Amino acid sequence: MPVISMFYGIIVALYFFDTGKHNRPHIHVKYQGEEAVVGIPDGDIIEGSIQKNRMKLVKRGSRSTVMS
């Protein structure tokens, strides 16, 4: 799993060959057993769930990097 970022216990991964399940660009976000697939660049959750306060951190941190 190619991890592109880790902060506050949140792991953000980007799989290179993950086109079979989701057609749009996305990242995988994991936190304490929860996992969500998040679209790039809009930040909408495509699949799964993650705590709202953790998702806010992901969106805030990604504005300046992946989702800008």
C-alpha cells in the first residue's frame, strides 16, 4: 500500500492500479479500523465512512496538496 501521508493517526494511501472498482481519481483514507474512499479533487466520500472530525482534517490537509 503506497502511503502518501500520515497524520493524527490518519493514513492516506493512493493505489496505482485501482481502476477496476472506482472510475474516478481517489485516495483511500484509514483511521482506527474505518476506511473511506475519497474523490479527487472534490473530497466527496465515494465509499465507506470515517469520523467527521477526521474527514475535516483530511480535507484541510489535502487542499494544499492532493485536492487543490
